Amino acid sequence: MKRGVRLLAILAVLLVAAGALVWHHNFNDGVDVLAPAPAMAPAEKTARVERGAYLARAGNCAACHTTRGGTPYAGGRAIETPFGTVYGSNLTPDPATGIGRWNAAEFWRALHHGRSKDGRLLSPAFPYTSTTQVTRADADALFAYLQSLPPVVQSNHPSALRWPYNTQAALAAWRTLYFRPGASSGGPADPARSAEWNRGAYLVHGLGHCAGCHTPRNALGATDNSADLAGGLIPMQNWYAPALNRASEAGVADWPLADIVQLLKTGQSPRGQVTGPMAEVVQHSTQHLSDADLGAMAIYLKSLPPAGEAAKPAPAAVGTIKLGRGAKLYENHCAQCHGDQGEGVAGAYPALAGNRAVTMAQATNLVQTVLHGGFAPATAGNPRPYGMPPYVLVLNDADVAAVLSHLRTSWGHAAGEVTELDVNRVRASTGDGR
Amino acid sequence: MMRAMAKHPASSWSGLPAALALSLGLCAGALATPKFEDTIAQRTLACTACHGEQGRAAPDGYYPRLAGKPAGYLYHQLLNFRDGRRHYGLMTRMVDPLSDAYLLEIARYFSALDVPYPAPQPASVPPAVLQRGQTLARQGDAQRRIPACVQCHGTALTGVAPDIPGLVGLPRDYLNAQLGAWQTRQRQAHAPDCMAQIAQRMDADDVTAVAAWLAAQPVPAPAKPASTLPAPPPATGGERWRCGSAPAVEAAQALTGVKP
């Protein structure tokens, strides 16, 4: 009996201590949201707003904070997650429905600590795990820009997350496990490296929030820091964001710097072109960045420590009937643009022979592309892109599996087979725009 | 981001399964240009794969023709798909990464094409239904305040430049689906949305009749849209229409002295 009481007492103390730790981790960030903002000359203010507009592009904030066809930054876009749906919030300065009553310190606290104006913990669907790297000066510029927008009256859509993900307690526990605030100084991440490298690291890991897609997530939706930029399946979308540190996927260690810059600037390069969600990123974000910033990102991406290529067992041989069918389909539907030998047409249709997007272990992007076709993003550097027809109504699952298996075993490729199931999974889960 | 393909034909798209089956041949056979050329035709092969060679989709499928339609109308539709006023996943994904300038170029390209159209499919509805369709299209129904199609879409129903579409040369299933979508607000245009108001005054029999009649009309050669709106016939009760995507309608009514 006595022993039981003692155990209970120890347990209670441990619980209180854990609670205090969780509270401390989540709510003791020390941001003084009541501190008055320093006065500023008008010219300085204008420059800050312009800087903020540029940074908002770098962060592609409008992508989630704008609904299709809606006023930019007025919120409303539904973002589906494995835990339910969240909605981008209104960032325009309307006092009642937007962030008109926020101050710069509260905005900084949201980016840096993931807390709302009233102190509530925010859902990490808002990528504060990345924006926590943003410097106070950049956060202030972003805030100044958002406050300069015309206010739009548009109420925020309450999020529809399932229990327990919709509770503050779950968020507090999640954050204790997976969220560490960045350095407030925003100083160089690695003083031994060049200023460009550090600038690139800052953009990639901060506002760029590349890890949001390119880093794998665990069952609780947290990005795995031990596998930084090592490639991940984008939740709910069935697109795979390839590894940026792997030569067999989207690593750029051996690319000329200019080609990386060109890819981010125009969506196209001699070494490949962007598709799917990355096309949206280029269109709305990276094409608007300065050559200096794109160059810095390229320098950083080139320097990523290469992931070892796991020795793969040779893929099982694909049946000759399936391959014959794939070859015939290729001739009928693909060869006209991509060429008999998968050579493509420079600047218009990507080569398929030797293309990593074709031979990558994950074939989901290939299935997406064949089913839905589409255009490369229209950018200042490639304003009139060529398009690919959708085949979702033309080819059945077996056809798509056959033609993709043909691609993955032709021209010296030794990538695995694509099965009907692989195709069906994408077909069943995709549909209209967003 | 993407919902199931099977979902996006909304309830109003009743004719879709059959229409899709019909359209398979159309999509599959469309890529016929043998050599690469740096032309707008080459750049828009993604469009013509479904909308037919030179954008000349035949009325036996599901897809609307593009060739010869007013440029302003085509441009607005591309924007409507991109900006969420029209809903068809394949189209939305197609135009999503494209700029206003490029969409306008594409619209102008298809609009400028002057191609002959094949004869329409014969109507498969009873003559009385067809007659009802013709009456609606040519005279409207004054009692129920439904204007005649010709009042805005031109006497020849080939549309009016630059913003009002032609109604001939379109598949019956497509016409049915569009009128249904206007009724349920699945399809929208810039406010004030005149076509939504008109469609909501029509019942299911009206839609069937007018779609059957329109789909059975030949596309006149040339299929060019008219350059001015016809004077509204008195049978419509002189109602004044305001169309956000076709400002010319109101202007023309002002010129012809129609009173609200």
C-alpha cells in the first residue's frame, strides 16, 4: 500500500515536470509582443515594403494564402493533409478578418515560434519549422509588405483537422518532439563557408521551405532532419519530390551552376525541366528571385553531401508481351514528340533516354505526367511553353503501365517495372486542380 | 490537391460516360503532325489532342470545337478554368501554369482558324421536341422571360465578336452539360452572370430540346462570329441583360433603346 502511494507520487511529480517542460518549450519564447515598433523614415519604409514583396515571393506565401482566382494573400485555399484539411489564412491588413491588428513582434513570433496573435500554437501545416530560420529584419519586411496590401474582408475558414490533431495539447506534444526554434540572430549557418553558400542555405531552409516537400515525413507529418532534402512523397498529392542530394534523383552536384539557375529561373534547362508542384514553385516563386539569390541557392544545393546510392537488386525482368505492348503504344502516342530513341527536342520536349525522371525508383511522377499531361510553366524566360496531352481518357491502367515499363527498360535503362496497381493508385487519387 | 477524376463530372454532366467513350477515338487519333516545327500549332498539341485537329472537334464526341470561336470568349474560358469559375480538372491542370499573355495568344490562334466543319449528327429526339428547341432558340419564351438564343448569340448562332460564343457545331452532351452547369452554378462567368440567370429560368425539358436542336444545326461556312449584336426581337419583353463577360450586350441594348 505504502509502496503504491510512493509510486503514484513519483508518477505525479514526473507528469508535472513533463507538463512544465512542454509548457516551457511551447510558450516561454520570450517574445515581447507589447514592445513599441521603432520609428522609421518614409524612404526606409518604402524600401522595406519592396524588400518584403520580394521575400513573400521567395517564400511563395501566396500559394497557400490565396484561393484559386481569389485576391492574393486573402486566404481560403484548402490544404489537405493526412490529418484533415487546413485553410490558408487572410494575410491582408483587414482588422477584423486579416492581420490588420497584428504588430511586427506578433508576426515575428508566428514565423519564428509558430504562435498566433493570441498566443495559440499554430498547426505546422504553416511551415514555421522552416520560417523559424527567417531573420527578424526579413520578418519585419514581410510584415510591412503585407500591411501595405489593400485590406480584404474575408473570414478565415476554420480548419477541419481530426481529433486529436485539432487540439492545442497535441500540437504542444508534437512541437516538443519535432520543433526547435532557429537562431534569432539569423547569422551565418556555417562561418567557415562563403557568404553565397550561407545565403543559399538561408533561402533553401528558411523562406524557400524546400524541405516541406523534398524531405521525407514521418507518420506524424514531421520532416526527418536526418534525411534532409533526401526526397519525399508529397502527402495527399501523389507527387514525389525527388532527393536533392542524390545523383540518381534530382541532385545537382555535377550540374554547371548556370543550368541550376536557369532551371529555377525559367523552369527549363539543358539538364531537365520542372513538372508538377515544382512548376508552381518556379512560376510563382523562384522565377522572380534575383540571379544572385538563385546562384546562392545553386551553390548551396551543389554542396549537399551526396547520399550513398543503395545497392539495388536488379529489377525483375518485365514480361515481353507487356514490353511489346509498351513499345507499340510509345510509337503511337509518344515518339512523335519525344523521338524514336527518346531523344526529345531541345527546348520543347524533354529527352526520355537517360532522363532521371524516367529511371528514378519512384514512378509516381511518370504516371501523373502520362495521365494528365500539361504545360511547362510560362515564365519570363520561357513564356510560350509546349504542352503534352493528357492520356487519362485514352490509355487504361495496363496501357500506362506497359508504356512506362517500356521507357524504364529501353535505351540502356534498368529501372523497375511499373504495375497496373501503381497507375491505378494515382488515377484513383487525383482529379481537378486543387 | 487533386480529387478523384471520377468525381469532377458534376451531377449535371449526365451524358458524360457515353460521351467519354465516344471521345476516346478522338483523343487517340489526334496527333498526326509528323515533324517538329516551332509553331503555335505545335505548342498547342496538348489542346488539339482532345479538341480535334485545328481545334475542330466534331459534334459526335464530348469536346467543344475551338476553331473560329470569338477570341474574347475563348480567352475568358481559359481564364475561367484557371481561376476556378469553370470546373474540369483536366482543363484546370492544363492552363494552371500559363500566363494571361500566352492564354490570349492561344485564344487568338484558335479564333483565327477558318476551317470547314462536317455535317452535324442527325437529331435523335421526337420532332415535337426539336420544334420546341427551335422555338426557344429563335423566339425564346416570353411568358417565362427566357430570351431567344439568337438575341445574343447572333442570327446564325455563330456568336458575336469578341466575347459571345457560337452555339452551333457543339456536341449535344456538351450543350446539355453546360446548361446544367449554369443552372447549378458549377459553371460561372464574371458577374453579372447573365447566362446563369437565363439557364435558371429553363427546366429540364427546355434544356433537352434546345440542346438537341442546336446540336443538329450545321456550322455555316465561314463559321465566323457576327461583328454586331442583332436587334432584340420584341417577344422577349424588352428585358435588359447585363453580362459581365460580354459588356457589348448592354451597350447594344442601349443603342437599340431597350428599356429595363
